[in-house]
Amino acid sequence: MSLKQDWNRLLHGRTGRRFVDFHQERCKRRAGGWPRERVVTLVLGIVLLVGGLAIGWLPGPGGFVAVIGAALLGIEWLWVAKLLDRAEGLLRRAWRFLRALPHRRPSER
């Protein structure tokens, strides 16, 4: 599969199962062992996660870089994929809650 197909699979996956389903699909495509692709994915994921956390306090893309690193680790490790699915569900519920709050204009405060 191409990177574009993988991205579309993640983008249109079921909410709450997106990362676990993608992880299981990748495991089926690969024939066990430690191929070079898996090592590169793990190393890149760890570097991005740690680097993103290290610069996360700076203005800019630190947190975003850490999320990309976590997503790469979720491709290879099931427990990270489960954690990402749980986090996605929590973030979606929080977003719905925030959007449901009544909006006030600054002049009304």
C-alpha cells in the first residue's frame, strides 16, 4: 500500500478503533520479524515523540510533532494504538462539550 492509501485509511477509520484497526492491518501485511521499515518507523516515532515533548513548551509545533511521533509508534505497538484511540474519544467528547457551551460576545462579559 502507498502512503496516500495508508493516510486515507487512518483518516476515514472508525472513531475509537482507528489506530487499532490500522495497526492490525499493518501486522497482517507484514511477515513478522524486524524488517528495516519497522525499525525506521520505531526510531522515527521515538525521536519525534521525545523531541516534540522536549520543545512542547516553546510556541510552535512541539505538541504536534509529539502527536505525529505517537501515531508512528501506534503503527508498531498495539498498546500505543489503544491509547491513541482512547485519547481520540476523550478529545472528541471534550470538543463536543466545549462547542455546546453558550457563546458570549466579549461585550457581554
